[in-house]
Amino acid sequence: MIPYGRQDIIQEDIDSVISILKSDFITQGPVVPKFEKAVVSKVHAKHAIAVNSGTSALHIACLALGLGPGDWLWTVPNTFVASANCGRYCGANIDFVDVDPETWNMSATKLSAKLEEAREKKCLPKVVVPVHFAGQPTEQEKIWDLSKKYGFRILEDASHSIGASRNGEPVGSCRWSDITVFSFHPVKIITTAEGGMALTNDNELAQLMTLYRSHGITRDPDHLLSPSPGPWYYEQQMLGFNYRMTDIQAGLGLSQLQRLDSYVARRNYLAKKYSESLQGLPIQLPSIDAKNISAFHLFVIRLKLDELLPTRTEIFLQLQSKGIGVNVHYMPVYMQPYYQKLGFSKGQFPEADKYAEDVITLPLFPLMTDNEQEIVIKSLTEILTGVRRIR
């Protein structure tokens, strides 16, 4: 089976982890801040807070931004549930902004119209979470301008897009956001096994997220509320969590980070080959904004089902039967039972509904060989050739 994604672990990664296992620190020691500094240097942000998952990073980011009961968080429907759940963890209300039919990212035009309606109803969002779907940056500068007009904070869910850029600006620089979050899950661009990171240029937000990461506790003399009686002293200043990344994970991340550029280059090479080879089939290929370099975490196609006899499910199962580990990214969050209990239903976000009915994710990962990709291309071409509807 050719999987849709797979991590790349080489001997240098293994050696890095082994060296930490043999050191004095295996939980949070000196390697975590070293990893944070390396990512900061790479993406040109001011602060980085490494945590145990991308979801944890989203959660502490929402808390730092002051999200709470009675507030609203808006995100997109075609994302993993964590992009919305982080708001629910804080007791906030959730709503969604429909996607652009070409980029499948949050539509800045639809966001603008929804914000104007919300202002009239006096229910503007406190936090908006644009998601860099499949590795392609969103229209961040447009969303940033809207944030100044309507007064919301921006939390970029860049779980798919470390290594990507917009207008030459690295994703993660927080030029057009308050906080950006990365995920280091094994199928993402680089991995720490499980892990995530929140980045910001705001000193206060960085301090809050640092506290939330580790039980709300600080030992930093510059941030203590009372004079320290000795080096053993620490203060719990708020109710925080145990969201810490370990040195073992950070060591793996440091090693992987050295190959970030080559990973993104390989993903773009494979994506270009797909786009060139699949032309002419009854599918919609990814459309990359000319201002963007995508990290291509995923390669997603949309079937033109009105031109095809088989259903999406039939095509999906045929590809699987040929040993191709296709997937679907994603079922709309608002169609999940939990969110339907909150009042959401099909039809509220038409573009996301249409997207969800015909999307398929093809395998794409740096270790994917040219031969494996040819198998995927040949199999999909064979399945979709000769099964068009007579018009």
C-alpha cells in the first residue's frame, strides 16, 4: 500500500534522539529552547513556544488571546476538528466561514461579508482561525486588514505549512497574525513524533503561552509576583496545563528541521508532476496562488462527478484495491455529530458542502519514489478513462 503520507526518519535523526537519551535531560531540558530558537530563526518570528501537539498550541493560543465563554471563534469547515475544538475548550461559540472554490482556503470575500452581518447583529468574532489548507498560505494580508477594521485577533493554523511562504514572507513570521501554530505530527512537513509550536511577535502573548504550557508555573525572576527567597522558588500564577514538549522530541525536530527546504522542494516536485500528468482528466487540480509557495502537505483533487459514472466512493475503493492509500481531507467539521448537536447542518456553507462530496487526497510525501507516483497516476488515469457520462 502506498500511503497518503509518511515520515522520513534517517540515521541522523536516530543519532540525535539517542544522544539525548544518554544525556542528563530527556524531558524539558536545553534542547527544547534550542529547537524553538532554530524555528524562530527559520521563519523570522520573535518567540516560539514548543508544546506536545498542534492542538495544544491552538489551545494555549486561544487562552492567551483571551477567548472565553460568550466569545466567538470563526474558522473554516474543511479542516481537522482541532481548529474549532480549541475554541470550545475555552467555552467559546464556534462559527465557520465558507471556502474559496479555487484555493479551498478561507474566502476573504466571504469573511468580509460575514463580518459586516455580524457587526449589525453585534456578534463579531474575538478570534478568527484561517487554516493554510494542504500547505497553501491563506490571503493573510486581506484577513489582517479586516481584523483592524472589525477588531478580532488572528490565529493562523499553519499546521500544514511550515516551509511555505507568501509574497516571500515565511509562514510563521506572524507578519499578518497575532499567533501562528505549527504541527509536527508524523505526516506533516517535519516531525517530532507528536508535537506542535506557537509563534508570536508579541512579548505578552509569548509569556502567557509559556505559562499555560506548564501548569501556569514560572521560575523566571523577571516575572515573579513576589521576591524570591531562593533558587528553589516558583509560582503558579494561573491554571495551566502539562503541554510541554520533551527534549527527545525537540532533538528529533532539530534534526528534521535541517531538511525542511529539501522536503518542501520534493513535495513541490511531486505536486508539479501530478498536475502535469493528470491534465485532461475529469478532475479539478489544486490551484496555487501566484503569491504563494505551498508546502504541499497534501495533494488534493476534486472529482467532476457530473462528468463521471462512478461515485466518489467507488473510485476511492478502486484506488485502494490497487494498493493506493487515498484519503479524504476533510469531512466538514460542522457535519460531525458533536457540532450538529450545537445547531449546525448541511447547507449552511455551500462551497464546503460541494467540496466534501468530491474530494480525494492522493499520496504525497518526500520518500515517495517516482515509480510509486507513476503507479498512482496510471491507476487514477485508468479508472477515470472511459467512465465519463455521455453529455
